[in-house]
Amino acid sequence: MSNKPQTNEYAAPFAKYIDLVPEGDLVSILVEQSEQLVQLLSGISEEQSHYRYDEGKWSIREVLGHITDNERVWTYRLLRIARGDQISFPSYDENQFMQNARFDEIPLNELLDEFVSLRKSAVYLLKGLPAEAWDRAGTLYDHPLTTRAAAAVVAGHEKHHCNIIRDRYLPELG
């Protein structure tokens, strides 16, 4: 699929993520991002992966775990919409998810493997969709949410957090 969603395909709060996604094939973008995320984090030691740039902020492992959790939620939404389910989705509380996760106890390489596996699964799902599935819509925040928009949010959300890792975490790790 080779275009970004229109603003009528998603609720306004998701524009901050979708705006980060370049024009182009969303499936290819998701594949490239996965490779870039692995490259970004591959030079970080297990000790460094516990780094938090400020008190109360997530560690690098927790950021990666959050990206993975979010991808699970959005890929589930995407699947339901693509298969014709016109459901109205509830939101989820990322902080509640974090309170009940144990990402800092899981080795960074395992968290990366988990993310890569999940992303591969999402890519296979998207590759197998018929063209009309990209335009199907469910509802989130009382606004339409298309398959295309959900895929773009996945890409933009990851890019958002990778930018934070680059800007706020890596400079301190030297």
C-alpha cells in the first residue's frame, strides 16, 4: 500500500505519529524501521539498557517494551478492521501496562527479538491484505480508524520513540 492515510481516517491525537511517517509503501517502511531499531539498540549494553534520562522516566528496555506492547494493541486493531469488523475500540492505558510489565528483568536482546518477531508478523499480515482491506474502518475515539491509518500509527509511534531514544538517551550513554 503506497500512501499515507487522510485526516478523515483517524482521530486527531494520532496525527503526531502519522505525520512522522514518510510517503511510500507502509509495509516497506515497517520492514526498514525494524532493521533501524535493531541497529539503534544493538550497541547498547545490558547495563546501559537500564538507563533513564530523568527520574520517573522509562528505561531503554521499558521504552522498547512499550513499543512492543503498543504494536500488539495496534496490530490487533488493524487485524479486526482489515477483516471487516466495524468495532468501536477502547483506548488503553500505557502506564497501567507498564506497571504490570517486567521489561527491566528481560535481557535487551530478548526484548529486541520479541519486537522483531512481532513486527515480522505484522508485515506478513499487511502483505496478505487485499487492496480493499486498507480502506475498511472501525472506530477509535469516536472517529473512523482505517487499516491504513492503524498501520501508519504503528510506524509513527515507533519512530516517535526511536527519536526520543536518539535525543534523550543515547547522548548520555556516549
